[in-house]
Amino acid sequence: MNKNVRKAVIAGNWKMNKTRPEAKALLEELKPMVADIKNVEVVACVPFTNLETALAVTEGTNIKIGAENCHFEKSGAFTGEISADMLAEMGVEYVVLGHSERRQYFAETDETVNKRTIAALAAGLKPIVCVGELLWERECNITEEVIARQIKLDFFGISADDLKKCIIAYEPVWAIGTGKTATADQAEEVCAFIRATLAKLYSAEVAEAVTIQYGGSMNAANAAELVSKTNVDGGLIGGASLKAADFTTIINAAENG
């Protein structure tokens, strides 16, 4: 990480886990454990049903709250969807977009990720935009082609000023929820490539300002090594974010890294 030029962010992605009482209990346990964190943005991205609870529990603390998705339209006949404006009105600050599970199970594409990102920015949210390659794509040695395509499409039409408000989460699909983790060197290699791609599309100065997380089975045991890399500015954490002690260990690794 290079905290002198960009923000370090550790964000928990709870996925479809925790009832409201369970969410309250987890956040109450987490609050005192991270109260002294100064140099890392701590974010909990929770299911829609938990947002109001999470916002109330964390009010006045250093824990920010994010959602796990949003729609690209402001309103309309989109049964079951939630708009970026609805999230912003609640006080939500972050939103995860383009997660591989959304792409795999719910047919999201780079085009819809782009539209959601634009909508989130317009509503004043901070998008955490996920990119990553399949195992087959890595084995075929086309990781860089896949990542470059996603970056170009997901951020199409987004200005340099707006890009600086975004976080990019590199999540190799083969490492999400599998227990497999990219090595620290593999994570650094792709995060550095993402930054180089942004430099070509925008400028080196803009690229240096963008926070790039690693996701994909980052946990208490491997976090310190991962965040020690220059271009890994934190993590988007899945299962480990559901345990306050493990999540705090990861946050401390970033704070001290």
C-alpha cells in the first residue's frame, strides 16, 4: 500500500448472511475492536434488509456502511430492485458493483456494471467495482486481456474526477469462496496491471490516486503479506468479515502495513 497518495480500504462483503439481530450483534462486537483505527477506511457492505440496522448501530463511529448492489435507473417498474438514490437517502456511502456472483448468477454484464457505476456516482455513492478472471482464463494466459476489457467497459464514459471516487476490487473468480488465494505476488502483478491500464486510459497521476483492493479468500492469516504489496490498497473481504476477530486482524494488518 501507499497510504501517502491513496486511501487504504478494508470492506466486508457479507453477501446473503445475517438477520437484523445478528447484524447488530456483529457490528456491536466490531465497534470497540476498530475504534482506534486511523489510517484505514473500515466498511461493512451488508444485505439490503440490514442497512437501516447497520446505519443505526454504527452512527458516530469510524465504520462506514455499504450496500451489495444497486440498479441503474432512478425509479420505475423494476420489481425487487433498489436504486442508488434510495441507498444515498438512507445514508449509505459505498456500494459493491459487478461482483462475480452477480455476473455469474444474475446475468450482469460489463454494460450493466458501467450503468450501475454511473448511477451510483450520480447519487453520491462510492462504488467498489469488482473485476477478475475465471480459472480457465488464467490457465489460458489471458488474465491481462480479461482485466483490461473489464476496466475499459466498466468505466466507459466515467471522468477522471469520478474515477478517483471509485474503488476497484481485483477478485480472481477462482479464489472467491474456494479457500484458494492468489499469492501476494500474483495479486500485486494484477493490481499493478490495473493501475497501468488506468494510467493509459486517464493519466499516471489519476491511476496513482485510485484505491485497488484484493479480494478472493483474503483472511487473517494471509492479509499482512497481501497488503504489504505496493499496489494492494486493502481488501474486499467475504467470509472473514463475518467474524469480528478475523475482520479486525485484517484491518490491523492494513493499519500497520
